[in-house]
Amino acid sequence: MTTIDTVNEAQAVEVLVLGAGICGIAVAIGLRKAGIDDVVIVERSDSVGGTWHHNTYPGCAVDIPSHLYSFSFAPKPDWSRVYGTQAELEAYIATVVDDFGVRDNVRIETEVLEARWDTGDHRWHVVTNRGAFRARFFVIAAGPLHEPVIPALPGRDTFQGTAFHSSQWPEDIDVIGRAVVAIGTGASAIQFVPAIQSRVRRLTLVQRTPSWVLPKPDWDITETSKRCLARVPILMKLLRLFTWLILDIFTSAALHSPRIARMVGIFGRLHIRRHINDPSTRKALTPRYAPACKRLCFSNDYYRALAQPNVDLVTSPAVEVREHSVVTSDGREIPADIIIYGTGFHTLQHHPVTERVRGRSGETLAQVWRGNPKAHMGTTISGFPNAFMMFGPNVGTLSGFTMAEAQTHYIVGAIEAVRRLGVVAFDVTANAQDAFVAEADRTLNKSTFALGGCDSYYLADGHRRVSLPWPGTMYSLTRRLRKFDLESYQLIGQR
């Protein structure tokens, strides 16, 4: 662990933001609009964009319609499709960064090694690989689904072919005519499997648990439609509102209506039957848990790809990797030139940043949480003054952009309140945090997330608490976070 030896060499800054993805960019723009320009964003990657910069695998695209999966203050009328591609999203974020003047605030290839609250200085002392900072406010916007999980299979290092996680797809990889083994059937695999199926010689998909996969209303947007949306801004707003309404209805169903969840399951089964003729394969692809218990996936061509003659579905888990093959638990040895791990990401409680951030007590965030992430309004954590976490516990919604804007309103309101009152710091009280967590639990404990019969990254390890989603709709999130609740905080010192 790096030790901060002196604060004299550190750069003083009003707000330090960790991460230049959707959330980090949103809060930087929000602060700039509020007249707070002394902001530095540290980003360990070589560019902005976060998830949409890192994930470049074939077929990568949004799974929420693009006219909602974008900033409300930066509408884009010329998306090529209803569901935009990764390249479009990355370009869109870069354009927003430039248009709103925050490019100069970003320090790329700068990784936070340690962040510690100094109770005497009332500042966050942050060490990076490129120098140190003394920040009055610290915004953690690293994202909970960023660090890839690669299973520690015996023999993994002996593999003589090419192996990689889907989020680390090599630019120069050529899958044409190769034998590919894809391990995992989550959201990424649902997209890259159809994209590579026709190019490979053999594709074996190793599935532990099937995902619910639904068709999506995706098509090319005509030039006429793009011109109409550009020339009549109210149409953009109405389209965004309509999409928002549909998704909020679905969220309400996941929280409160088992009947609608069953209807979603019927659509999912019909989608399988439409493309898969073999009864045993249909059975293998049909989840035994309720829709929305895990993340729902959307694809019009996933099952079609699995039905092709060069694709095998294996439902026994991988247990070993050999020099030229993958071995499954039933003893089957699958020849492989390439192994693709579509095995997801470390969840919030396992994110490396939680081991690097220390609060008032000196404990790290990971030590405070002990595998059970909790925060007030999903944004502030008791014992971590003047700090905010974006996409923290119990704040996740269907659109990350909507969540980022809602949290930005709350964070800017908090910083403005502290500056206006002339205090040096604030810290959410344990009672306020506990009250919010109890409120969230009352709703989420009765939801499909908790009762749907699955294990998912929505749940805190070993606690069965639903710790990731917001306990309501996107509308309720934006309404609750629009006003900073000063009464929930302890104010520290006078300037």
C-alpha cells in the first residue's frame, strides 16, 4: 500500500473525480454548470468512455434504446439504429466531453493507488501513479462492472492458443476458420456469439446458467426520421419520455407484479421455440428462475446463431484448460484454438477501489462493508466525509445515463450546500443511512430480484440482500435525488 508522506507536494483541487465514464463525465459537466470549475477527473485508461471504451467485442451494443440511453441535456437525433453500437456510444461520449468543455479536466492513464480522508486537514489525500492530490470533495465514479472475472481453471496458463475476456478483445484477433470455445452466457456472450458464429469453424458455448433472452424492436433509423427528430426537438423529448415510461412499467412489474413477470417468461419461451427445434436444447436454454431475477438480455439473433450446425451448446461447466482444449465436468474435451471468457465482472463489493479508499476510521470501504454494500441514497457512505459514490449500492436503474444525471443533481446540491454554509465537511449519519437501507430492503425483499430463484450480482455475497438496484422506478430515483437532504448529514467545522 502506498503511503502519503507529505501533503505539500500534492496538487490541491476542489473536486477529484475517479473515472471518466458516463458517471464521471456527468458529474464534471454538472459541476461546471454550477460554476465549480476546479475539477480533475483521473482515468486509468487511455481515453474517456469507461465501459464503452473498453468493451469492443464484435456485436457490442446498448440494450436500452439509444434515445434514452444518452444524456437528456445532449440529445442525439441521428443514432443509426434504435439500439446504438459500441462505436457510436464511445463517439457520442467523446463528443459530449468536447462540447461541454471538460476534456481539459481529464487526466488519462492516471490510476488511483490510495485515497485517505485526513481528519485534521479535512481533505481527501489521493495518491496516483502520476502524483498526489489534496481534494476537498472526492467522487468515486469507477463503475461496479468494470473489473473482469476470469475463472481460475486448472491449467489455464498452459493453453497454447489465444485466451481473453470479452471486455479485453484483442484488436488483431482473427476468428475466421478457428475452433472457438466461449465460456459464459451473460449479456456480452449474447452479443458476441451471433457476431462471430458465421466466421468460425466451430463454436462451442459452455453454459452454466441460461439467461432470459427477449427479442428487441431494433431497426435502422431512416434519414427522414433523423431529420424530423433534429428539426422538431419536441419529438425527441416525446420519444425519450415514451421509452422511459415503458421501462418504468417494466421496473414496476419486476418489483411488484409476478403476473407480468410470468408473461415475460412466456415471451422468452416463445422466442426460444421460434428458433430452436430440438426439445433438449430448448430445455437447456430455458432458465429455471423468474425473468428479471438476473439481468435480462435482448437479442434477435442469439438463438438463431445457436441453431446453426457449427455451434455446440454444452451445459456442463468447464473444470480444466489444457494446451489445446477445454475440459468440462462430464469429462468432455473440447478442442480450442481460442477461448473467450464471457464470465462477467467483479461486483461492487469486490471492486478493487474499495480496497484503496479509507474513511474517518482508517478502515477501507471493503472493510466497512464486509461484503454487504450500503449507502445513503446510493450515493454517500457514513464514515466517508465529503465523498460520493456513483453507481453505488441500491442506485442502479435500467439506464445508466438517467442514474448518472440523478446522482449528479444530488452531488452538486451537496457541494453547493456545504460551500454555502461555510462548513469544511459533511458526513451522512449512520441513522440516515440505516433508514434508507431499511426502506430499500422493505421494497426489494419482496421483488423478483430477491424471490426469483437465482443468484445474481444484484445480491450482496452471503447476505441475500438486494444491494445493487434502486428500490423503485427511474422516475422515483430522479425525484428523490433532485433535492439534497441536508438534515441527514452531520456538518463538520467552520471554514
